[in-house]
Amino acid sequence: MKLKNKDLISIADLSREDIQTILELTKKFKQKKIAELPLKNKTVAMIFEKPSTRTRVSFEVAIYQLGGYPIVLNASEMQLSRGETIADTAKTLSRYVDAIAIRSYSHSNVVELAKNSSVPVINMLTDREHPCQVLADLFTISEKKDLKNVKIAFVGDGNNNVTNSLIFACSILGMSLNVASPVGYEPKKEILNLASKLNPKNKINLFNNPKEAVKNADVVYTDVWVSMGAEDEREERKKAFKDFQLNNGLLKCVGKKDYIVMHCLPAHRGEEITDDVIDGKNSVVFDQAENRLHVQKAILYLLLGEI
């Protein structure tokens, strides 16, 4: 088993079969049905431009448990910070390591890195997408619901990396997705246009009223209102998103009891989500966090392992 591309840069680069393969393999890893060490004697360079908790720890542990060795590189301590090009960095690292994973502000930098790397490149997060997170989200949903018939409502910033990857994933798989955002914070047209090309039959539904968006939802998902890099917009965003908080009042509009609540973390408790919701009986937030480890093992296995 292999993915159709050498790299994992965007959910939009994956086929339905790729996603299904990743989810099936993730289940095997979580159930500890795979004992091989496909990364034995292999090294993965991990480049971080942004702070990280779950991404760094889950990837490091995944690489280690698969028999590999992670090398953590802070971008500010690399020659990148002194003007070395992305292309030269990619060409050099490719001579040393078996794969490169990067958490970057710029999506175009990750694309450039992959273009010039002879080894697989994994997008650990950019300003445009968060593919590993959304693959873990899909797996988490599949543990609780039937992916074929699930209805997802995302409430919050319609133009962040998680939303973009979720839009692509739902389009590829033909899943129902409502996105509720304040005016001016809806998904970008370029994202919606690409989603439409991925699956012309699937429609992403946009709302400015969160109460309408969550009706009959099986999954209610949110993320921070202020992403890394947008801190100077904090006060403006808090005002714009004040009616988009996941709280018990909003969740009463779902109209059913068996919905699940998701958040990719870190959470700003009291802003986009209340304590009683994130810690409540419908929350699967920490299942999501755990599943990052299992899905990343699947990704590494498919890109680097001999299966």
C-alpha cells in the first residue's frame, strides 16, 4: 500500500482511496495489530516555524515507536533564518534524512520544499491547511458515527487551515458540511472552487447563523477564533465571533442528543467553547488529540514503510 503522491501536503492531493487506506491503517495501529518497525534505521527531520504541543509530541512518538529517529529543527536556529533558500534546504536535507516534516506559516514554502526534496515531505500545518489534523478528525468521527451518512457543522472561522482541510476532505468523501461564520470570515472562494472540482456533486453549505448550521448535526466542530499569526486582530475577532461560541444554548439547537463535539486544540476556554461543553459527555476532543498519534503512524508507514 502506498499513497498516490510522494508527499502529504494537502488533503486535496489525496484520493478517496488514499483517505480510506489511511483510516483503515490507523485503526490497525490503534488496535496494536501492526508490530513491524517500518522506520527502522530511518530518520525524519521535523522543522518547526511555529510553537507546537500535540503535533510535535505525536509525531516524535510515532516516529520513535515505528523504529525511526526524529530530528527536531527549530527554523530560527537553521540557516533558513539567515537567508538560505527553501530549495537549497530541501536538496541538502534530502541527502541526510528519509523524510521531512514541516510546521510552517507559509503553505507556499511547504510546496517549494516538496518540489525540491527527493524524500517525502509531510505538512504538519501551514496557514492554509492542517491535513494530519483533519485525517485524525475523520478517524475520530468514524469511531463514533457512520462516515457515509454523517452531517458535520463547523462553527467559527471559515477561513482557517482546519476549515480548509475539512472542506476538502468532506468534498472528496461526499460528506455533508455546514460552515457557520460571521460575515467577512467565510471560506475563501478559491477553497470552495477547488472543493467543487474535487467533487462537483458535493455542496458545502455556508451560514452566518450558527443556530441554523447546527440543526440535526451529528458533529459540531469549532476551533480558536484567533489563529497563530492573527494575534493583532484579537479584539476585532472576539467581537465578530461572540455569537459563535459552542455553549449549551447553541447546542440545544442541534435537536438530538447523540451529537459529538470536536475541537482540534489548543482551546481558548471561555471564548470559542465553554468548559462544560469541552469537558461534557458529548465531547470527543481528547480522543481527537490521541488519534493524531495513530493517524500519523499510518501516514509515515504509507510514505516510508515497505508494506
